[in-house]
Amino acid sequence: MTTPAPRRGRPRPLSTLFAAFAVVVIALNLRPGATSVGPLMENVVGAYGQGAFASGLLTALPPLAFGAMGLLAVPISRRLGLTGAIVASYVVVALGLLLRPSAGAFTLFVVLSVLGLLGPALGNVLVPAWIKQHGGGRTVALMTVYSVVLALGGSAGSALAVPLAGSGVDGWKDSLQTWGVIAAVPVVVWAVVLTRTGHDFPPSPPRGEIGGSLRRSPTAIALTVMFALQSLNAYTQFGMLPQILTEAGISPARAGVLVAVIAGWGLVGGLVMPTVIERAPGLPWIVASFGVLTVIGYLGLLLAPTVSPLLWACVLGIGGFAFPTAIALLPARTRSPLITARLSGTVQPIGYLLAALGPILAGALLGVTGSSASVLWFLAGTGALLSVAGFRAGLPRLVDREIAP
């Protein structure tokens, strides 16, 4: 017996303002549950009597969860709809983040952290597809809003973690729990969206028009490699760059500021790249330049780390425009919302799983060689590969056509 297709209610159009508000609310909540842990890591690990392994596990958990659970996004949304999957997942997120600080054992803390990452893992994949499905002529504007607020949310989780904790011994619990309360907001807002959209998973095209495997698409492969390499760099930067800069003679406080500068450029990239993708000629060369800038930034830190570290941080930050570019290319390189969902459901999970290897490989290099120079050479090499993949991903090709039968 075949499973009957879910019933589709008659959708009602979303106003531009309400659609933008819904995107802001969900984008703001996709990162804080993950980024709020790092600044409180010493408190969390110490409270459970754990050590370096626990810190490494919590650091690697977001990309691993984004990758593994992101693979479930399309099957779940096929059953519940794009909007329904986001609503259901954030019910779990709110509960996970609210209960996590009260966990009596470290294992339970990790389990609840995984539950708290379910919504972001699905949202990473589904929100670009949702924007493609419901955006219409507003797609570029909504992707711009999404990219900028996504970066803001990640920065807010990290920047507010310590102030929210205060000076109390258990203040870290209150800080982490705050994001569980805030995670309830998307549940309410997107439940209202659900009453308008109904079951909104993109319908399958006629049998003769169903596309084949994404492995047949050079654009999909290039986007996956591009996303993986950029994410690998980002997670390695956040995890290891402060230590590398400190070893080069830069004070810990200034090293933290420099890493924040790199992340801050993500706001600019999210603001400009969706429009650049739509309008700029020579896009492949622009995207390839982000890989070149990444190489230059690492070589600068390698050869002259104390001469102008702010310059190298800015160069790496602009090289990081590859991330909002890859996100914005998901709807830009597809015509059908269904193909957008499939592409996003492949590029991001696989990319995040590969990205999780970055800190592991960099740590292994550091352990074997005892020199941070080996890590910088490794990252510079990934920047060169990023340039090649970015050039191919930037070519004006539609994945729909590449996988057409």
C-alpha cells in the first residue's frame, strides 16, 4: 500500500512584512543555542567535572548535529510540510534548551544539547527552500534578511553569554536557559504562518520531469565542496585561531577581538551578496576571489602575524563572504522549490559533516608538528581549493537542467 499524500489546505498569501518578520524570528534563533556555549565552556565543563575531551565534544557538536540531523530535513518536511517541520522542531528546541542547564549529568547535558540543535539543523536546510517557495519576487530581499540576521543571531549568542551569566556561580545556567525561552517565539510565530501556508512541501513535478540524482550536477557538487571548505575554515578559526594568534605574540584579549572582527564581516557579506549574485557580471571571479583572500589572510598571519593583524583579520573576514554566497546560491541556482529543498538538504548536511573534520585535522597537525604554522599552511591550502570550487559554483547554471532526464 502507498502512503496517501498529506492533505493540502488552501494557502493564503503572506504579506511581505509578515514573511520578513517570520524569517527574522527563525534566523535569529538558528545559532544562539550553539554559540552561547563556547564563552561559558569552562563553567559548563567544570560544573560536571569534565576536561578537555568534553570541551572538544561540545565544540564539534554543532557541525556534527547540523550535518547528521540536516539529512532528515527533507524527509521530515515531506511529511509535515516546510513550515510544519520548522514549528515541530522548535517545540523540541525550546524544551531541550530550557532543560539543558538543569541536567544532572554531562551525558544528559549532551543529549539535551543535541535536541536543542534539531531545529537549527532542519532550519538551515528548510528556510532557503521556504523562501524560494513563498518568496516570489521577494526572494532576494528575504535571503538578504535571512543571511544578515543569521549572522547577528550567532554573534548575539556568543556576545551575550557572559553578561547574561552575571557573577553567580550557577549564572551559566541562567544564561543558557535564556535561549530556551527565546526559542519559544518561533513556535508561536511560525504556528501562525502554518495557518496561512498549510502543508507547503513543494509538489513533485510530472513523472517525466522528475530530476535525477544531484550527483549528476556539477553545480551541486561545487556548491557542496565550497560550503564544506568555508565551514571548515570558520569552525577551525573559532576553535583554534585565538590560540594561534596568542602563540604569535598577540595578547589573548586582542586575539579575541580579531576573531570577532572576522565574524563581524559576515554581516556585511550577508547584506550584499544576495544582490551581487542577482546583478553582478563576472560572478564566478568574485566568488573565486574569496578563496584567494582566504589564502592571503593565512599567509599574512604566517609570515607577518604582528605587523598588521587587523588587516589579516579583515582579509579573512571578506574571504568569509563565501558562506553567505553559498547560502544565497541555493535558491539562485535552482528554479523549482523542490530542487531547492533537495539541494539545500544535500549541500548543507554534507558540508557541515566535512567541516567538523577541520578542527580535528588541525588539532592533529598541531599535535604532530608542535607548530601552528602547519595549521595555517593547511588552512591556506583549503582556501586555494575554495577558490576553484567557488568559481564553478558561481557559473550561471541551473541544477534543475543539469539533473533533468
